[in-house]
Amino acid sequence: MKQFISVNDIPDINAIVKEALAYKADPFKDRTLGKDKRIGLLFLNPSMRTRLSTQIAAQNLGMEPIVFNVGSEGWALEFEEEAIMSGSKVEHVKDAAPIMGKYFDILCIRTFPSLQNRDDDYSELYIKQFIKYAGIPVVSLESATLHPLQSLTDIITITEVLQSHTSQTSNPKPKIVLTWAPHVKALPQCVANSFAQWVNAWGEADFTITHPEDYELDEQFSKGANIVYNQEEALKDADFVYVKNWSTYKDYGKIYCNDPEWMLNADKLSITSNAKVMHCLPVRRNVELSDEILDGANSIITQQASNRVWAAQAVLSRLLRQ
């Protein structure tokens, strides 16, 4: 594995899930693997869980993590080729990235979509330019369209729950439902795109996506899932329910619907097969998810978030061994 940008960089999902769970059982078993190596964590937008979990994972492997918040601590970067830099952008990525390639052994980058121009966001220019010019392995800590570390974490968590003695499913394959939820502002499709991409590639679940009409995701990520516009119909007999808001894809970055009836609550959960509830966090309580769900026995959100360390550690371990 030379980089980690999407599920396409992972030939065997179950194998890396197994590696991650092995690190969870013994976090320091490879504590010298990254000895005398540095990892750079570049943030073009804020982060909490992604930043902390990746730092911890790197330290568990003996690496020295260095965090740099580009927007507040560095020059504004230009990413367009042949740009005439007479505006606010001070440094071009083709000058900055090669230096980072000399400073670090692995470079991790978190970007964010503008939600203004779909073609620009979905071109993934920012992360592609770092890959082109850095000359070292690049890990996505979230990009304009995908959040692969989160999605790997999600598969790890689902696998862990299914392997536990307390987990029972009556379905030949677990039924996983990704449900849209209301939110106070327009959010990107990154987490939803990525989760759909990973579950479809995993191939070990009956996968449904439910959302109001006009909230379809890009088919390159959602193809293979059952698309249902009636949330209650979709939730019937679900084993896992992943709750997430996203803005519109076709008429890009818009909010057409903010119907509070789409918030998951105990009544809707009763339709499921005692489903475990997931969310990537942060979560708007009593907007996206009710208190009764978040604080209830069916929530595995804390378990899910804690598994971010082991997902990152498995990815970094593979890059260090290449």
C-alpha cells in the first residue's frame, strides 16, 4: 500500500480489520516499527477525533507526530497549476509539498469541500496535488468527497459487534441502514459517500440508504445499495443504523429538507432488529439524534469513535512496512 485515500487502496478489507483489532488487543506490539520516523498531520480544516486518534496511533508505533494547522499557522496555499499568484495565496503546493516530503516519512492531510462548486470539490485537487508533489505516502484524514479512516473504523466496529457474544442477527447478512438526518447547516457528502463505498466493497451486508428525495449521493459511491425514500420502511429489521446528515449532490450543497421527523428516536428504533446505532461525531443532539438514543443501550457511538485509533494504526503500520 503506497497511500490511503479510499477503499481502493485496500485489497482485503477483512484483513486490515483483523490487523486493527489485533492492535486494539495489544496496542504496543509494534512500538518500534516507526522508530526514528516522523509523521506530518496537516489540517486545512479543524479536527478533534481524527487528529487525536492519528497522533495516538503514530505514537503507539513509535513515530513522532507533528501537527500543523495550515489555515491558522501557515501561508495560504495555491493548488491550481500555472496560477498567477497575485492574490491572497502566498505559496504554491508544488513548492510546499516537496519540502514536507523531506521533513516527514508519512504525510496526512485533512481538507474540506467548499460546497460551492461540485466539479472543483469532486476533482479532489488538494489531496491529489499533495500526492503528486510530496513524494512520500499520503493518508487522507478526510477529503472533499471521502473520509476513509472513518469508514474503516465503521467496518471495524460493525465486525467487532458481530463477533461479540451478545450480538445476534436473524439475517443471513447483517442489515445496515445509512439514514439521512436533519441538520442546522449544509454538510458535505464525505462520510456518507465513504461509508457507502466501503460497505459496498466489503460485500458482507444487506445495505440500504434512506433519505428524502433529492438527496441522492453520487452513484459512483452508492451503487450497489438499496435506495429507499421511506425511512420507516428502510429501518425495518435493521441490525445497524448509521445516522448522518449530508447536503444535496445534484443541486450541489443545498438544504431542501430539514424535516425533524427524520431524526431517529426510540419509536423508530423499535422497528429495527434491536439495531445498534452509529454516528461519526460530532452530533447535534435532538436534531440528528435524540438523547434517548445517544444515551441508550443501543448506541455504540463511543465504541465507534474509540476505534479510530486502531484504524489509523493499522493503516500506518502497512505504510511503514512497504
